[in-house]
Amino acid sequence: MWSNFQQIWRPALEILILAVTIYYAFRFLRGTRGWPVVIGFVVVLLALTLVTTILDLKVLRLLLGTFSAFFAVAVLVIFQPELRRMLAELGNLPLFASVSEQRESIEVIIQTAERLADIRIGALIAIEQSIQLQEAVEAGIRVDCEATPEMLETIFFPNNAIHDGGVIIKGDRIAYAACIFPLTQRQDLNKTLGTRHRAAIGLSEETDAVVVVVSEENGMISHAYKGQLVRGVTPEELRSFLTSIIVQPTTQTRGFASWFRQRFAERHKPGPAVIIKHEARPVPKPGLK
């Protein structure tokens, strides 16, 4: 009886593991640039397999079996950015970090966003985490200086040579400025959503970066993470959100199980792609002196 039980549960376990792996692989790739390639690749492979099985094409079946190893290599080459992103997220376990330094970096972002919102100067700030952002953006000028509110305000000040585009922050330093972030390809967004906000959503879809946006039109502060844009947040709400994402707790060690539950909850968190929490406060735009 025990042998019969083993014969049943082993194949069932293999099927379950394969089903879960395929489901989360498709869920992870959906919405990325490689998603159409995934669909085309699977359709061609299934069509060839179906034709060879129905028509009993032995030569073609032999070729499919022979080139299966090459198919695996092709998958690694075609989906290399997506696979790197997946492995980076799996490897993004909490490590030793200075909470005080992380909180200081957050305060720099808060002060910058608040000051620029008051005078209605647009800003696009990406905070790098485990995935290197330079591989996901275009252009960009290397800055490599300490991140301070004054430096960020100088970069985004109108008529500055590098004020267009976004800024990448690594730790407590400004790494790049004038970066062109990838725009989201989603069709369900509001048509009035500007390029700056679409770039924030696009970068957060392809990486694990947190992107802070300041609207030039109405001084509204927003943040994007995991493809979800929340508009009209207050400085206190932005501080709370950045702290929950960036600051790693040092008083207790989080295991793999708690990390997996957090990631699972983030990926299955319901809600629209754009959330508006507060209307923009009327702030008079000062004249130039």
C-alpha cells in the first residue's frame, strides 16, 4: 500500500510544482516587453508539436527533440532581462544595512519633493534597490554626488541643462541625471496622465525601484511601485510609504517564509493602476525675480 501511495503522490507533486512554476512565470512576465514574445514562442511550439503528433511527422518530431536544448538556450537569451529581474527579486533578502542612513536618504527625498511641490517644479526621482536601473533606462549623465535637497533642486530647476528626464539615486548618492525612463504600455490609464507619470509607472513595472514624481502643473506628489501609481500623497504619507519599502528592520530577522508572504501579498494586492488620494492643493506659482 505504501508503494502505491508513493506512485500516486510523487507524480502529483511534480505536476503541482510544474503548474505553480508555469503560472507564476506567466504572471511575472505578463505586462513586460517580453510578454508578446512569450505568446508567440508558446504558440509556435504548440503548433509544431500538434502538427507532428497528428500527422505523425517522424523527421520533424526528431528535429524538435534534437533542438530542445537549443530552445532552452534561446529562452535564456530572449528573456534574459526578465530572468535577471526575477532572480534579483528572489535574491533581494534583507541584509545588514544602516537604518539611520536609509532614513536620512528618505528625508532627502521628502524635503526635495515638498520644496519642489511648493514652487511647482516637476521632478522624477527613482530610488534604486536590488535591480540596477542604468540597464533599464536610456541616456543619462553620470553625476555621482551626495544626495541633498539642494543638489536635487538644482538639477530639476527649469532651464538647467540636465533638468529634463529622471534622476537615479543609489543609497545616499545621486548616480545619474537626465535619464529617459521607459514609458508604460498600458492602455487602461487616464489619457490626461502626463509623460512624467507614465515613465514612473513604466520603470516600476520593469524594476523594483520606487519612483517619486512631482507634478509641474499642480504640485501634486505621487509615487510609483510595482506598476501602481498613487497620486496626491502628503509628505507624511510619502515618508511612511518609503520607510515601509526601503528601511529594513534590524531588530528582528525576517526569514524566507515571511519574505515570500510579503512578495505574494504585493503581487496579489488588488487595486487600480492609478490611485488618487488627495486633490492638488492650490499653490500660487511665484514669479521670477
